[in-house]
Amino acid sequence: MFGYVGTAIVLGSFAAGIASASLVAYLDRHRGSAGATWFMYTLAFQSLSCFGYGIGLLVFDPVWRSYAEAVAWLGMTWMGPFFLAFALEYTGRSGVLDRKGFRLLFVFPAGTTALAFTYPYHDLLWRELRIDPVFGLSTVTYGIQPWGYAAMFVSLVAAGVGVLLLVETILAYGPLYRREAIAVALSTVPPSVTLLAWLGGVGYWPALNLAPASLLVHAALDGYAFVGTDMFESNPTTRRAAERAAIDDLPNPVLILDPNDRLVAFNDAAAELIDSDASSVVGTELTDHFAIPLDDAPSDRQVRTARTTGADRTRRFSISVSPLTDPAGTVVGETIVLQDITERLEQEQQLSVLNRILRHNLRNEMTVIMGAADVLGASVDDPELERWVADVRKSGQALVDIGERAREFDVLRDRDPSFESVDVAPFLESVADAAREEQPGARIDLEAADGTVSTDPMILRIVLANLVANAVQHTDSEPPTGRIRGRGTGEGTGTETGTGTETGTEATDEARPGEAYTIEIEDDGPGIPPAELEAIDPDGEDPLEHGSGLGLWIVTWGVDRIGGTIEFDSTDEGTTVSVRVPTDGGTGGADSSRLPAPNR
């Protein structure tokens, strides 16, 4: 009889086979999940190897014993490639499975299967197989031939690479898939160690192969990974696919550099710019393809002119550079994202030319027209002609005002906001005085609480001057009247805290730090037409919906640039425009994307 040790070895082999087969049945519910099918193949051949070797230990007929050994070899040589396929797909590298080099791995287990089942007609796999009992079991010894060692080597190396892929997942993704990956990686250790010992003839019983029995530990750890942690319910394929899509699917060119500024990877959009074979580009320096001086400080690398090797024109890019780090936080390179801004810069140049025409040519020509209208008006007595002359003057002045608004637009577009502390009450007094000088006969009422804001005074003055001029222009009062109210408010409140006289200022509650000072411009006119307000909506002006002038655009852009907010309350009885200016510093362009960038 076999004795306790022999019985334990046989039962261990059968138990490992049963456990592996049970896991195959359990995993069938996950068929189609990343790596699940390949792992089912791995476990199926693992089970086959265990049953084959376990049965072989009980068979003493040399012929049947050789077939049982062939079944054991069948499982051991197929397990490695299938495990590698599982690891590749599970960790999000399924593209490797379609490569010719990977498919060649299966030549060894396929050839081993054919050679194992055609013994003893040849001795290409092993020779001189004979039964050499250990613990009363039908263990065998034979001389393994080069093909046999090669097949086992390929299987072990494939399994080892699979383990390394799982370890890399542990390091890269932290605790998210750690338990599952550790369990599966450790499960390969016992059978690999015992198989290597058997192949090397290490131990007191070289005829005894303990690898099938040790697969029971393998199955137990796999069972923990599958049943205890739902390994195939959540796997790294999603995250790796997201990482790949984050680069490959971006429409913008993305380039990855090593610490020596050499290209190591890039997406399809970058490949179109480089216009070279990928294999000839990897490892070359970025400056071989783009005129980007990499020795500049990152803050100076925002916009550069670059010409690609196959380009017919110079293209300009906005460049974003960020460090590339490994899981330990060590900088291992840089990621460069290019945004083609060629068309945007051309549009800005065209806008600059058009604006210059409005500011200079139009103003000069209108000065001549206005002068001629004045001469003509002084020389005619006909009321009808006088009415026409007045219309010419009115329209001419409107065009002159457009030129002035274009100048203010240039100021906003080219000026980088310069924040400083501004005492609001005297500042609003100066705004009101300027409005009275520009519009003689108009009445500008002012009420302003004491307070201090942090803002760009030039931009704020342009905003308020436009609002006051608009209020006076559209009031129904006689004389034309506009009202300026300045009040300190608690953040998020709208309670008025300032009162005063018609033209002076009176200190009341002050705006406190961390809050905002509210400036209201009021008139009692017919209200701003809805089309005008809809035109300055963040969605922008389009050919079917547009405003009639630049004033509201300048006001909105200006408030954005100083980090404030603006609100329009317009009814048939009048309009109140509320501008909130931070007391402790704005964001410096909270929505500056709505304003064309400066023309540098």
C-alpha cells in the first residue's frame, strides 16, 4: 500500500484537480470579462495536469503510465502561455495577444502535446521512461530531451512574466486591485518552485514531482481572489484603457519625453505633425521635429512657433508641459500637450487690423463729415434741411462713439489687469464728474458708502463710464438723469448700506474685507432690449442674435477681467446694472476666455 505520505500526495493531486475544475465552473459566469476566459483555460489545463499525474501515480502498467505522464506534461506546458495571456488581458494589454510573437509561444505546448502522446515511437521529448516507485507510488524517471526542457522553460518564463505584470499592477494602481493581484501572483510560487526542483533533480526523491499536489495552494489562493474579492467584477483594464484613451484619443498632439528630452511616445495627432515613421522617431530629440527651446523655464514655454518636418507652413502652438512621475513620485520625464492656435492668432491679427481701421480711419473720416455738417448747418435756413443736418450729426457722432468704444476694447484686450487698492467714494465722484463734463446738461446723482476695493482702476473706470453714458442716453427724464449708488455689502447679500445727497457722498457702513462692494447704475428709461442682453450671454453672439453696439460687450468683458460680477435688472420702468467688485482682490479674469486674447 501507499502509506500515509503516498496517500496524501495522491489525494493532494486529486484535490488540486477538483479545486481547479470547480473554479473553472465558477468563472463561467464571468466569461467575457477581461482575462476571465484565459484564466479558465489555465485552470482547465491545471486540473488536467493534476488528474493526469494523480492517476499516473496509481497505474503501474508502463504503457498506460506513459500516457498519464503525457497528460501531466500537457497541462504543465500549456498553463504558462495561458496564464500570460490572462495577465496581459487582465492588466489592459490585450493588444499584445494579436501579435505574431505572442502566438509563437503556443508552438511549444502544441509540439509537446504531439510528442508526448506519440511516445514510445520516438525519444524527442523523453527517453528510457521507467517506473521507479517512491512511497509505494508509481513514480517514473526518464531523461528529458532538449525539446522537453525548452517547453518547460517557455511555460515557466511565460508564467513569470505574467506574475511581473500583476506585480506592476499592484505598484501602479495601489490598493484598488492589490488583494486580487497579490493572491494570483503568489499562487504561482509553490508549483513553480516544486516544478523547478523536479526538473533539476533536487531532493531525496527525484522521481517524485510534487508540482501537481502543490497546485492545491495555487487553487486556494485563486479561489480567494475570485470568490473573496470579486476579481473579475473590477479589474485594471478599465483604468488602463482610460489612461490610453486619455492620450491616444485626444485630438491635440501629446508627446512623452524622457529625462533627456527624447521622444518615447506620442499619439496619432502628434504623429501627423511629425510626419515620419514612428520607429524612426522614437528615441530622437524633440527639437529635431519642433522648434521648442526646452531649456526655458516652464512659465516661459506657453506659446512657441514650431515647424514640423513635413509641414508646408509655420504653425503656432500653445504648449502645456507637466512632469511625468512614477508611482514613487520620481520625475521620469515630461508630458507635452500642444494646442494649435494658428487660426486663433490669425483671427486676432485680423481683428486688430479691423479695430485699427475703426479707431483711426473711421474717426478721421467722420471728423471731416462732422465738420462739413457744422458748416452746412450754419448756412441753411430751410427747416427740412436743418433736420437732415441734425440727423447727419447724430449718426456721425454715433460712429465716432463706436470708434471710441473700439479704443476701449483695445485697452481691455491688451491690458494685463494691475490690481491696487482703490478708495471707492472719491473714485465714483471722479467718474460722475467726468460724465457731467462729457454730457453737459445731464444730471448725475451719486450716493456712495465708504469702502475700499482691490481692482484695476483703469478697467473699472471704462466699465462705469460706459454704464453711466448708457443710462443718460436712454433715460426718459428731463434733464437726462443717471444715478450711481455705491454700497458695501456682506458677501451674498444685497442690502443697501449707503445713503447720500444728490451730488455728494456720505460715509455710512463700509464694505468689509473678504466681501464685495456693489456699484449700481440706474436710469428710468425703457429698459435694455432683451436681444441686447441675450447677445452678451456666455454662449456668445451669432449672426441671428447680436447687439447693436460694443458698450455692453466692453462692460461685460471689463468686469470679467477684474474678477467681478455684473447683473442687469431691466424693466419697462428703467434699468439697474449692479457691478460687484471684490474688496480683497479679484481673480484677474474669472471668465477671460470670453475676451479675445492680447495681441502680443
